Amino acid sequence: MALVNYERDGEIVTLMLNRPEKLNAFSDELVGALGDALHRFDTDDQAHIAILCGNGRAFSSGADVHQRQLRSREEFLKLGGPQGRGTHSADLLTKSVNWKPVIAAAHGYVLGLSVGIVLECDLIVAEEGTRFQVTETSRGLGAGKYWALMHYRGGGAFTMEAALTGRFFTAEEAFRANLINRVATKGKYLDVARELAGEVLKNPPLSVRSTVRMRRWYMDRLGREVMFQAAPEKLYLSEDFQEAARAFAEKRKPGKFKGR
């Protein structure tokens, strides 16, 4: 099966993450497949807007911990982090040529890395009760990028709480914090996303893309500034990170963190 399903209906493309048995956890392969699907959308002359969603019980459980966070120390040093070569999720929406808008249509769970992907989309619809969580802090990684993206969207004080506590927060809380555009009733998140896409499609495509390009440029600059500042810390080499990743893989509570 394709890791990302590509379906076009008129001018609207639906990109569906298709790894439901793993709650659409982002392996290197899934990041690569989504990058290819976004490139296909970008170069599809008949497509003007895309909806990104997940198959199964969740949008995505975030990074595939077993693959991306249980690498050896040598691999981390060679790759410069948990991501595989050429599969950095921060590049997914910034390597565009035509700058067509993408709507995230989330449901179930949006955790860790997938929070960043959703926030980087141009518009966001979430099914009521959808649970978001910035897992990086509890895993021993920095959550600065997620704070920056939420702050960029106007989340205010809520962003720092979400980043530092790593607690779940709901679609309703995200809407009140101005992080997402719409809350959809159960089972209607794709319908609401398509309605929103229809409103966008009423406008001239080039003017829409101009706005998308400008927003993504500012968003990308902010995100990369934060990552540049955090990169020298190399938290992915810390003992706390290794313990948190092993605890997740072994389905147990982590031991006491040591700050090293």
C-alpha cells in the first residue's frame, strides 16, 4: 500500500497518511512519501488546494520512536539528529514552487512531530475532541520549535504551558488559543476542511499563492532560527533522552531524569 494516498476531486487534492497500524507514526519513509505527494500536488496543474489528513484512529502519533529515536549514538552524530538523511519534516512545506495552500484536517491524536506539521499547514481544521500533545519536552528534547510555531499563530501564554508541560490539549482549547481555524463535529472534519477549501477556491489562485508564500517564508525563518539556537545543545545525545525513548519503546514509565 502507498504510505500516502493521493486523490484529486476537481481542484481539491486529499493527501491521506496511510500507516494506520502505527497511528501514522512518521518514519523516514513516511516523511519521504509525504514529501513526494506534496511535490506531486505542487506540480499538478489541475490541483489548487490540498487537504492533509490521516487514515485510521488518528492524524498521527508523531515520530516513529522505534526508528528515529532509538538510533545509535554514531547514527545521531552522522545525521545531526533523530531524522534520517533528507527526511527532515521542516522541509515538507518549504520546498514548494507554486505555493498552493494546504489545509490540515486532524482527528484523534496529533502528537509530537505531527504537531509541527499541522501547525506549518496554512489552515487547520480539527475534529472536536482531537487531542494534541507536544511530547518533545517529556522525551528529553527541546520544544522550542513548537513553542515558536504556536506563538507565531498567536497562541499567547497558552503556548508556553503546552511546550513546558507536554500535557494533552484539545481541539477546543487550540481554537480558543487561536491555533486552529475550525472545530468540526465528530466524523465531519474532512467535510469542514472541504468547505473551507471551497471558500479559498473562490479567489484567484495566484493571489492565494502569494499570501501562502509570504506566510510560509516568515514561518520557516522563525522555525529555523529556533532550531539553529537549539542545535548546539544536541539533546538527542543526552542520557535523559535515551531513557525516555527506551521507556516509550518498552511501554514503561521512565526512571528519574538526571539532567544529563
